[in-house]
Amino acid sequence: MRRPIAGFTMVEVLVAVLLLAVGLVGALAMQSHAMRTRQESALQTEALQAAATLADRIRANAAQSSAYLGFEFDAAAASGASDERPACAGSPCDPAAIARLELDEFRQHLAALPLARAVVCRDSGAAPDGHLQWPCSGAGDAPVVIKIGWRSRRPDGASASFADAPGVALPVALPDPPTAPPAAPPAPDDPVEPPEPLPIASAGPGGTP
């Protein structure tokens, strides 16, 4: 009588190895997805911080808000070269020079983003249908908007570019311009004093005054 063979067959071993390999591949894919999501979140936080910092500076220098409009930066096209940096450390600067200095610092902040692009403009429809877009309306009554984009990777691993839409669009709430105080009412004319009444002569005992 033959004894049953103990242990595992080759097929069982191969199936176990295959299942282990599939589990390892799935774990690596999840780890890679989490890393890409974490990196994208860090880039978005960096872009929001850069936009919020510039927005605070625009509000503080609201009288020169027009000096910030028209700013464009595109690292991929090597545009937005920095002009001569105003020297505001040793001597006071006028508001226009402060605006140039702050835009230069904003440009340096964008260097932390891969192939960053940014614009500052007036736009009344920055996100039609919930999708951000680069073109600006430019209307005079539109709010000032800071738009920033960068090259990144989507969670599925595909490369996402800022060519189609920015990743961040932050409107800047500028303070209302001061209103002139109401004009004082005109001073009333000097009142005209009535003429003094003439004295009335009284009659004497003989009927004569």
C-alpha cells in the first residue's frame, strides 16, 4: 500500500508566488499614487502661499494696484526676466518701486514650482463652468486675480501641464476708495435788521407838541 505524498506540489507553489507578486505590485502602485498625491498637494500649497502673499501686498499697496496688473511669468518660455531690483533696504521707495520689488520677490517665489506660469490681471470670469482658464476679461470693474500654474503629474501618473488651465486663481479684494466728505451747507445770509422806529412826539398841554 502506497503512502500519500506529503508537502506542496509545484502548481501550488507557483500559485502562491503569483498571488504574492500581485499583492506586492498593488502595494507599490498604492504607494506611488500616495506619493504623487502628496507631492501635488505640496505644490498646490506652495502656489496658494505665493498667491496669498502677493494678494496681501497688493491690498497693502492698493493705491498702486494698477502697477501689478499685466505681470506675466512663464518659466518654460524663459520670459518674465527680472528688471533691476529696486534698492528699498537702505532708502525709502515710492509705492511704484515697492510694487516692482514685490513682483520680483513673487517671481522668485515661483521658482519653487516646476515650470511655473503666472499672470496678474482683471478677470470677471476666472472659472466659467467651474474650470479655471488663463484668458482675462480685462474689464475695468472686474476684480484683480492672481493665476498660477505649474507642470505636475496626475494621480494616475499622466503628466499634466498648465497650458490648458491654471492650478490656482486667487481674487484680490481691494479696499473701497475713500469717499469725499459731504460738502458743508452754504452759510445763511446775514439777517437784515429791521429799521428803528421813528420816535412819536407827544402833545403838550395846549395841544401843541
